[in-house]
Amino acid sequence: MTRPDVAVVGGGLAGTAAALAAADAGATVMLLEKRPHLGGAAAAVFRRGRWQDHGQHVLLRCCTAYRTFIERIGGGEHLYLQQRLEIPVVRPGVETQWIRRNSWPAPLHLGPSIARYAHLSLRERALVGPAALALRGLDRADASLDRSSFGSWLTAHGQSRAAVDALWDLIALPTLNLHAPDVSLLAATRTFQMGLLHDAGAADIGWATVPLSRLHDDLARKALASAGVEVRLRCGVDTVERDAAGTMRLRVDDGADIEAKSVILAVPHHRLGTLLPPEGLELGERVASLGASPIVNIHLTFDRPAFPYPLAACLDTLVQWVFDRSAAVGLPAGRYLVVSQSAAEDCARMPARTLIPRVLRDLKRLFPDARAAQLLEGSVIRDTGATPRLAPGSDALRAGSASPIPGIFVAGAWTDTGWPATMESAVRSGSAAAAEAARDR
């Protein structure tokens, strides 16, 4: 393919979704990815004879675009989805508490679970309901909400620090990658309304039953090939230029040029400005000012089962969430765990030789099975720029699909999809950019 209709730069979920959508709409498409694999931040690395997911990426029932994308690439059988939301919440020295939904309509579906939630006092539990109803009543199209922090709003609605730490942050941290006091009220409103407050089943949790490389790389490549997309791996793009005739020219790092009728830049927000022509400087600087929040994942392999649940949220320790990924890598249950830390500024700076023993100590405090288990190997995967910081004021910084430059479109979980920077947002952004490119053609 010498001159595709659409050149997609970036082979993460946003770029793959954009390439498939553009090809399905009848365009000739070329996808360029600088890494040797597809999947981007939702990929896996091969270490010590085993695939390790770059991060622990879960989905919710409300993630309809991502689930449709996985079906599109032939991976539906590799997704598991809870029949009903069920989360054990573990605190050292305290009986495990459960957040479960029942068959009642939202937001009543969590009422009995919250009423029994002994990680909060009786008074704190009584105040959760009124705050949830008030959050449900906010207008998620109201841009003024972006000027306030979710934490200050929770305080104004009677939520104690303990309630924020033991309940509200269980949702805010893994979805928004910030603690409640740091996140925009608008971003939190959208997240909680879409996930918990309008549809009882929306927050049922799902995950891949295979390493993410199987889905986002292997199956994605096959689907792209079937759709006629030319995929070039190990092919980085240095800059994108637009000539007087409106043709897009991509400067590739091997010295070759690629011409295309339009370009979709599906790259991290901090890299966008390095690719755009000079007239895109303002856009690049604006989205870069979002900043970034890190995620750290600690992968631990034990000689025997060390964990009794598929997943668990944890309080008052360095551990935030634990996932049993044993089945995905072919081990017996409870032997291969991933500890996921969101908004992990401290852990991102901590050397593995310090971080792994501290995490292991906390796991032994939390789970009796871990006390008898011997750690066989451990590793740390850090993503210091995992997601943009959706702090107050961030919504105005997120870009739409169209750039100021004719023929150039943008995609990525960081774009203005109305969702937090998740796999769902990435897929939605790719489809939106492909639709904009099709309209432009």
C-alpha cells in the first residue's frame, strides 16, 4: 500500500479500533506502531518464560464499546464477566467485608451491602445514601462541575475521611487513577453515574482469562489483516506534515516517507505535540498540560496458593487491589498474583528490591494463606505516564477527535470521550476518530 486513505499512528487500543473502523467503512488503512507488538499500555511483556500484563486492566459491564471490540477481533470467549458485582474488601485484623449488588434497581442495589459494611461506622454508613443520591442528581453535562474537586464535594456532603478511604476511593482510584480529593467532580460524577448510580449491573467486573497479548496483539493482528489493514511494527513516526495540496506526509524513523489522505494520531497525550505540524503547537501544549498519574503493578509467583479470591480491594496497607491471574498463565489458583497500585507516585519511585518485600509483608498481614507461601519470583512493571490527571480543570484540556489541521485526527483514552482514561475510552476514541476521518473524506 503506497498511499493509504488513512494512516493510523499508534497500535494501542485506540489505534487498533480506529484502523478497524476505518477499514470497515471502506478506507484503505495503514497502521504504524513503533513497538514490536500491538496493544500499547494494555499489552503484555514476556519475562522469565511467562507473559506478564503491562497492567491489570479490568472491564465493567457498562464498557460496551470495549466488549464489542473484543467480539470484533474474535476474543469474546476470553472475557469473564461477573453475574453480579462482588468485591471482598480486606483490612488487617478485621473480618472481610463485601460489596455486593442485589436485584434491586440502582442506586438501591448496593443499599444492603453498605448497611452491613463494617469498615465504616453506623453514622458513616447512614450518610453514604444521601451523598450517593445527591451525586446521582448532578448534571454530568454541567461543565462548571469541572472546577471543583470530588473530595471537597464529598466533605460538603457529610463524608468523612474514613468513608472516602474505605469506600469512595475503592471506585475512584482504579477508574480515575487519582484519590478523591485530587480528581475533578465532573470526572467523578460521570464515572459514578455510568458505573453505579443509574444501572444496577453496570459495575459488574470482568477481566481477560488469557494474557492481554493474546487479545490486543495476536487476535488484533489477525482481525486487522482480515480487514485489509497493513500493519507496520517497529515503525516509529517522527513528524506529520501537510503539503499545499492537502496530502499528509509522515516522516518515518527509518528515513522513508509515507503519504496518506488523512492521519489519525492515536498516541499518548504527552507525545501528540511532537508529531503535529507547527500549527498544532497549541493543541499539543494544551493536552500535555494534563500531566500524568502513574500505575505500578507488582507480579508475584508463589509455591502454593496464597490468595483465596479472584480479586480483592485492600485497606490500610500498601496494597490497593490484588488479582489472581494464575489461570491466565496456566498455574493453579492463588499462585500468581498481581498487586495493582493506582495514583502510585511513591511506589513509582521505589526500587523493586524495596517495594516487593513491603508488598509481600502486607499480603501476609491481609491473607492467612500468604503467610505459609514462599515467594518464588517477583517483578515490578511501572507506567509513570499511565493516564492523564483528571484533576479540576482537566475537562477543558481534553481534545476532541478533530484537530485544528485539516486531515489530522486524534484518538486515545485521554481524549474527550466523556469517560475516564480506560480501555473503554480508548476504543470509543478510535471509533470516533475513524468516523471523523470518513466524514472528512
